[in-house]
Amino acid sequence: MTNIDIKENNLYRLDSRLLEILLLDRTTKKNIIWATDNYASRGLGYKFNDHIDVYSIIKRNGSLIKPRVEKSKKEQADRVKSKAEVFTPSWVCNAQNNLIDNAWFERENVFNTETEKGWTTNSEKIIFPADKTWQDYVQENRLEITCGEAPYLVSRYDAVTAEEIEIKDRIGLLDRKLRIVSENVNSEPEWVEWAKIAYKSIYGFDWQGDNVLLARENLLRTFIDYYMDKFEHFPITEYLLEIAEIISWNIWQMDGLKYVIPNSCTIVDETIYTLFGEEHHKVECEGCKTNTPTKHNGIYCKIMDWGKNKPIKFVSLIRR
């Protein structure tokens, strides 16, 4: 057993509100759903469309939610087959994240130098182009689609091997932003404010509820890691609640092909009145029928536009 798994019992003991926030679906104002049958054998409350309740994953159920690498081989294979769930090794995440930074900085090897299936970290303070600032970098929006446990955003561990990664060597998009904040800010209140800005700039979505929770937990734990690395003491609960609030908006549950809550599109019974009486027809969701993203009758997912501080439908960004 590795140390990568964040125990829900520990989160609950730290402050029950943290787990409650991390389970929230900001679109429905209810909890995220399981959206998988992997837990259905446990009975009521664990079916595909059931909401994940706090008490369904704590106490004697405290080891139920596990990172993919700690799931059984059968469960891993089932999820590959049903939802094409394949996790990416950290060296691949790093190489692809480097491509983003190569373009932004207009030079290579900014955070690290790639080696064969690995990397060597650049330990020097990051230097910024003449026309860009560290604040610009921290505020740049980044999105990981079908994020799973969010290995492109935060790299606490290699999602394939379960090998833990030291803070100084982490390569996630959020890891890089928090490194920049730590290199340029020494005041604790200012550091926390810029960390919140960093969290507001990264997004990710996934279909399956346990993945959404794991991703959210990984992001929360990452805040604790960088905070403690910088200030050498545990963050106060107020900070954790504020970060959890941001995470619950920015990491959300969604069908990535339809932009709605998984399984929320419906077949509607339509009644037509004619001279010969009533006729009943089954009407399929127009979006599903025509593969038109804006025509679904399901529940369109909302994210937070932090610039305007108001929720927007994610599909509206696709239409633009």
C-alpha cells in the first residue's frame, strides 16, 4: 500500500465541511453522482445515478475510494472497456505540459529538461520574458479534459506506477504555478491570495464520480503540500475551505461529448391529440439524436467565470 491515497476519514476528521464541499456538484446543487456501476454491488446509495453521500465513503467505507493504481486489475480493465479510462505516466504529462510552456515562454527547458522517461528539474528561479510577468503566468487559464485523477494539473504521484514525486520535482500545470508563487512571494497572506488565483485558473472535468473526488482531493492536498513547504506549518482551516470552494467549481462532473451531467438526457413521452384520440410517442433528446452539443435536454454543466464572479454554462464556451 502506498501513501498516495487521501483517506476520506482523515479529511472528515480534519473538518467535515471539506468533504461536503468536495462532493458538491455546483450545477445541480446536489452531490456528484457515482456515474459508474463499479460500486453497485454495495446496494442502495451506490447505484449509477445515486449521489455520493459523505457517509457512504467514511468510517467503515473509508477505504472505498482508491486511486486507479490501487484498484483491482479487473476493475481497471472494466473501466478501460466501459469508459476508455487510461492513465498517463508522469513523464508523458511532463513532456506535454512542457510544450505549453515552451510556447508561452518562447524557449525550452524552463522548468525541467526531459530525459528518457523522466526529467531533471531546473532548480534555479524561473526567469520570465521581457514582455511577461510571473503574475501573467499564474493567471493563465489551463484545462485538463477527461482529467481522471488530474495528473496533468497536479503530480503528487505517477498515476501509473504510484511512485510519489517530491514537491521540487512536480510537473503539473498547477504545480508550476504554485512554484512560481513560492519563488516570488514571501508574505503568507499574499501567498495565499496568489495561490487562490492559481486555483481559479485551472479547470478539469471527468465522467466518473470517484475520479472527480480523487482529482479534487489531489488539488486540495497539493495546496497543503506547497503551503507547508513554504511556511513550515499546517494551513488554517479557513484557507482550506476557501481552496476547496474554488476546486468544487473548477473540477466538475460532465459528459465531455454532450457537456451535460452524465446520463441526464432523457427520452420524453409526447402526447399528440388527433381526431381519433391521443397518440403517444417516445421523443429522443434532439442533441443525442443529431449529435448537436447545444440541443441536449440534459442538465448543462456550469463552471465559475471568476472574472465576472458568476456561473456560466460550459457549453457556451464551446459555442464561442
